[in-house]
Amino acid sequence: MTTPSLRQQVAQALAAAGCAPLHRFGQNFMIDARARDLLAEELGAAAGVRAVEIGPGTGVLTGHLLALGCAVLAVEIDHGLAAWLERELGPRGLRLVVGDCLASKTRLHPAIEAEAAAGPWRLGANLPYDVALPVVLNAAALPRPPERVVVTVQFEAARRLCSRPGDDAWGASAAVLQAAGRPRLVRKLGPGSFHPAPRVDSAILAWTPERTLAPGFGAFCRALFAYRRKVLPAALRDAGWTREQALEACAATGLDPVRRAEGLDAPELTALHAALPARPPADDHP
């Protein structure tokens, strides 16, 4: 008997669950077996690995991770698909949380944070486009970040996170992620890798942690890059520091004050943040 393709498996699962892809949840289900297998391989999926999956959908990746021996915690916002996953994969050991993966723009679901605090973990997922950046950045900023992140994101988002100073895509998100670790664009994926096919290309993005972010570094980058084209004293002044504080920080870090904020790389931004006094309250400097 011929094994159904992933496209057929997804269609069968949706029919059994009485569900259809929902735009409001950003549902584009993976139907590319090679992409799924590569994602699991990059994640290092194996017996005993604790994996968190966001948006398991019809369980294409979930079932594969379970078959490889991973202990999987999945967070699914779609109640219909969650009920189906519980019936189909619950008996195989899936732990399922029904809800939004984000508690806020700057916090992951409490269940994910609790899983992270409990021991080494990895994040592997076919992420909905609209939550991809906050999920990856919030995971990287946790006291115990994932040992590996391997996720599908919009191709342009992957390019942005892997960009370098001087690139048009270089900005606060890339700086924060690269200050905490090393991102890597693993493979570009065309629309045909998903059902329904999105209008844009996607990519498998991998990230490994290298250092712990200092408290407030993300807010510092967002504030500074709001004035990215200004020279450092002007950018820092507009972001909430005095010119004197800016010049002192530049001198302490050996940064030429005529450089522009957009030209600093992640280590330089980390050093500059460490040299500055605590930023005034955010509501004083919108």
C-alpha cells in the first residue's frame, strides 16, 4: 500500500478534524517531506531531546519528532486542530497546550517559559509568519534559551536576522539575535512546500546561543535603531541619553562618534550598551 504524501496526510487530517486553514492564525501547513526532515535533522531530534513546537497544526513535524524519540511540548491556538492532535498524538506522548504562544509582545506562553526553566530544550517549528520574530527573539532572551532554534519563517525575515551592518535589512532584530548567538539561513523554501501556498518564499532558519543578553539590551537596540541614520551622539540623545553620556560611552568603547548607529555590529552595540547609564523611563522618551 502506498504511503500518502504529506499533502494527502494534511488534507486527511484537516477533514478528520473538521477544520480548514485559517488566515487569522497564519496557517500554512508543511507538505514538503524533505524540508520537514531537514528541520528535524538541524534540530538534532533524537531520543531524550526536549522539544517545544509552536503551531503543530496537523502534526506533520510533531509526529516525526515523536517518532525520533523527542519529548514534545506543543502549543496550538486552533481548538479544532488541538482536539484532533490530542486524540491522535496524545497517546504517543505529546503534551499539548491550547492557546497563544505569546503571552505578550515580550513574553512567551507561561508553559513554554516553564519548560525552558526545567532543563535543556530546543525550539523547532513551522512558525506562522506574524509571530516568527517575537517568538525567536523572546526565546533567545530567556534566562535559559533553547540549545537550538530551527524554524521556518518568511524568507525576508530570515535574511533580516542574518544580515550584517551595511545591509539594508540590518536592524534591531538582527542585532539582538546576533548579540545572543549565531543565526544561519539553512535553506530557502518555495511556496509549494506549504498548503495553502503562501504568496512569498520561506526559509529554514537555525540559531544557536553563545552568550546571555544583558537586561535592557533589546530595548536599547530598538531605541537606537529608531535613529539609525544619525551619528552616535545624536542618535543616543534622541533615544534618551545626554550628549555628554553619549560621548563618554563612545570614548569608553573606542567608537568614533562620527559613526552612525546603523553601522555598528552586535559586539559594538553590546559594548556601547554596557558603557551607558540606565536609560530613563520609556514613557519619558517615546
